[in-house]
Amino acid sequence: MSSDGTLSIGELAARAGTTVKTVRFYSDQGLLPEVARSSGGHRRYAPEALTRLRTIRSLRALDVPVPEIGHVLDSGDGLEDVVARRLDDIGGQLAALRWREAALRALQESEPGQLAERLELIGSVSVPPDTSAIAHYWRRLLPARLSARLRSAVTEAAVPQPPADPTTDQVLAFARVHALATAATDHCLASHRPLTEAHPDLLYDGLHEAHRLVEAAVRAGRAPGPGEALDCYAAAYARAAGTRDTPAFRRALAARLAAADHPVMRRYWHLAGKLTPGLTLGAADTWLRAALARTTATD
């Protein structure tokens, strides 16, 4: 240390246990301001530069980007914010690694003749997986006159989220749902669009309540049959159609729903069930349709 208390670049590097090259790099990046130059043009640093340098090195050891370190040091952002951001970043990286590991295992466990098909299927999904294509599929599938509120609620409930720590079966299930959604053309959408009445908001509000009631029935171990959930379900269709819920209406509704049943949607909900904790919308609706079919068959 010189008589004025400043440190040379070599002294600063030695006290911090690093190299002159490292100190020079951080200095050139503006993270370690020099306070003066010697008569020979060498950099001089204030004593507090040592603490600043140690902070920089600690943050870099945690992989905090250099520009962010500069922002933290100059603006006074708390270290708590830096730690929170890094945890979020690391969480995303770990999720991507877990997905890649499960995807590779799905390929490794392929039966003879499956590898090429699985590779194409899994390779079409981004890492980490993105649900935007599936959400777009549902926005196109739902009735055009459905309110934004219900369109958003149904889409959120219908789109399966990729698990944070997926099994190989879940990787394949998500990839197949993604492939189904991205392959849907306007023509095939028309063929498996859900049955809709003249007033879709009335219908979907009622279906939401019916599905909620089904969850309670399923948890209680009840088989599909008469009860509050079925009454709510049939009433929703009747209100949306502008008519009354009568035995004749229920028989006609059961026939219409059976005719509208489509293998694409059955497959969608089968795959979604592997990804969704609890009851999917599709499973709830299947329970209700079965209840309607059973009760109308005995009328």
C-alpha cells in the first residue's frame, strides 16, 4: 500500500487471492473504479475496492452475470433480490435438465421400431416445454361467442401443465398432446368441437359448477348416477338452449352427447389425465355423460 493508502493492481489481486488479469477485467468492465494512476500510468485503487472485489467474485461464483453485478453494486439493490433471481433461474435450468433426462430415458427405453417415432415426437417439444400451442388449440376449439372470462378459465383448466419432475410416460403424454394440438386443422376442429348451445356463457358457467360437484362425488366413491351434479349438468344445457330440463330433454341431450363424442377428444383427455393431478375436465364430463346415459336409459 502506498503512502496515500491506495493499492496497486498487484496488491489488490494478492489480497483478494486472485490474478491481476481478473482485477483488470473487472476494472475494464466498470465494476472496480480506479481512484488514480501512478506517475507511470499504473492503476491505483482505494482500500474499499478489496471488499467490492470480494463481493464481485462471490456473485460470479454463483453465476450472477457481470451486468447484473454492476447494477447491484451501483444501484444498491439488495443481495436478497439477486439470490431470488438466481434461484428462479436455477429452478428453470433444473426443470429443463429433468425434462431432458426423462426424454432421453424415453428414447433409451423404446421398443424396436419405436425410436424414430419417439424421437420426432419428443423433438417437436421445446425445452423447457411450452404450452402455448395447446392453449391456442383450445382457444380455437371453444365457441366464438364465449366470453373472454370463460375462454380463459376453460383454457387454463383444460391445458395440462408439464410436471416439474416428469416420468418417461409423462414426457411422451405431453409430447402427444402437443402433437395433437399442433396438427389440428380447422376442418378437424369442427369435427371434435364440444357440443355448444345458443348461449355458450350460460352453458359453460353451469358446466363449471357441475364439474365442481362431480369432484366431490368422485372423492366419495360414487358411481355415475342421479344427484346434484347431474341435475346441474342437465340444467346448464337446458338454460343455454332456452328450454326446460325435462325427462324428454335429458333423453335428447344424452343422444346428442353420445353422437358428438369424438375419439380425438377421448385421446386428449386420456393423455391429459397422465399429466393433471386430480380430475380433468374431460374425466368430469365423462362421469356426467355416463350418469345421464344411465338415468335416461331407465326412464
